[in-house]
Amino acid sequence: MLNDYLLTVISNIGMISLIALSAYLLLITGEISFGQQAYFGISAYSGAIATTLWGWPFWIALLFGSFLAAIAAGVVSALTVRISGLYFSIATLAFSEMVRLSLLKFSYQKEIDGELVGPNGAEGFGEIRWIFENNISVFQYTLLIYLILFLVLICLLLIERSGLGMIFRMLGQDPMLTRVQGLNTVIYKVIAAVLAGFIAGLGGMLYAHSLTFIEPQIFNVMLGVHSLAYGLIGGLGTVFGPLIGVALDIGFLESIRVIHGYRMIVFGGLVALMLIFMPRGVLDENRVYRLRLALRNWFRV
């Protein structure tokens, strides 16, 4: 039987995989975002407020937080869609820091059972007790996280095999060719950003209710850097690439006690090596194509 510590690590892998997938979705369109943690945080706070202070059902609060994150992502994308490269990355980083600093000042509390509950600036937001109030075990919540992750993966796989997914990859590889095809690149970039914001929002809402306490410093730039690095390590050829990156960092490197204090150094070195020798990650487009051919040939035999 899995103990609570192991279940917590497994659930962290699932939740962080969602923000990694959101960064991946932008990467395949050719955009590098250092700001996905902003949407993660927006949903974490808004979803936790909905369940804790307003008494909303969990699923409605999940959609509420994720839609707010998607709207914020759409607005930021619409404002920055005509810039790209380093300028876009800086703009997303600036927005994420603006959100984090705003949360440091944000206070909204209500008295519940004689105690003030709710976000209180730098002191954070505690008493997010939906799990305890509904007698949800760590194992049950882990299953819930992976159910949502599974549904997101199915949706992304369907998108990748659709015309929309082809346009996303064309946009990432050759924006000029995309425009020549008569496609409005602005619209498709905004669509990708909205989808990415929604996925990050799902992860943020789940994260808040798993930890039961959140604070603005959780949603700092390092969370955004890591979410971006997971796709670069695992590969941009398939939606399963970022999951490999998350499992390697949280599941493998964090579990090795010998290097626990040097985890960030090891992880940074790994990212540098991957960018030099495998710039599109382990599962890049060519390897995924060859793997699919090999599987088809194997099943034909």
C-alpha cells in the first residue's frame, strides 16, 4: 500500500504536469513563456476562494478558476501577440511578477466559525479545507488529479491530430508559411494561449486544495522556468514529453537523497546538456515519427 508521502509526490507530479503541458502548448507554437505560473496562481486563489469562502461545489470552482486563468491568458496574449521571441518572454515574465506582487497585497477575508479565513497578502491563504470537510483521502485526491490529467491529455492528443494542432506546429516552425496559407496567426496564437491558461488553471486549483495553504511566493519565476524546462527535456514531439520531464525532476531527482541538496544544480546542468545535444528534447518530432513507424511495423508482424 502506498504511504501518504509517496502519494503526495505522485500527486505533485500530476499537478505540475498540468502547468508543464500549458508551457508545452505555447512552445509548439514557437513562443517561450516564463509566465505560466501566473495563471496557475490566479486559479489557485480564485478557486480556493470559491470553495472556502463562497461554499461553491468543487467542480464549479475548478471551472471558475480555470476560466479566469484562461481569460487572463487571452488578454495577455492579445496585448503581446505582435511581439515574439525574447520580447514575448520578457512580457510574460513581467505579467507573472505583476500577479505575484498583487497577491502580496491582496486581502479578502470572511469570518467562518469565529475565525477570519481567506487570502491575507504576504501571510498567504490557509484553511482551504475542502478535502477534510468532504472526507477525501490522499489516495482519492490523487486519483482525482490523474483523472483530470488523463482528460487533458486526451483533449491535447485529439487537438494534435486535428487541423488545429497542425496549424499550431506550422506556426511554431514557420510563421511566414502559416500566413501564406491564408491563416490568421494572431487568432491562433491567442487560442493557444487561452488553452494553455486553462490547463495551467486546472493545475493551480488542484494544487491549492492539495496543499490547503498557499502564498504568493509559491508562484514565483522558478515555477515558470521549471514548467518550461520540462517540455525541453521530455521533448516537443508529443504531449507525453513534458510528463517525462516532470517525472525526471520531481519523481527521480527529488527522490535521490545523495543529490537532494544539489537537485537544482543537477537539473540545470541537465537542461543545458539537453539544449546542446537534443534541442527539441528526448521525444522530438523525428523520434516520435520513427517510434510510431516501428510500432506500426511491429503490430503488422
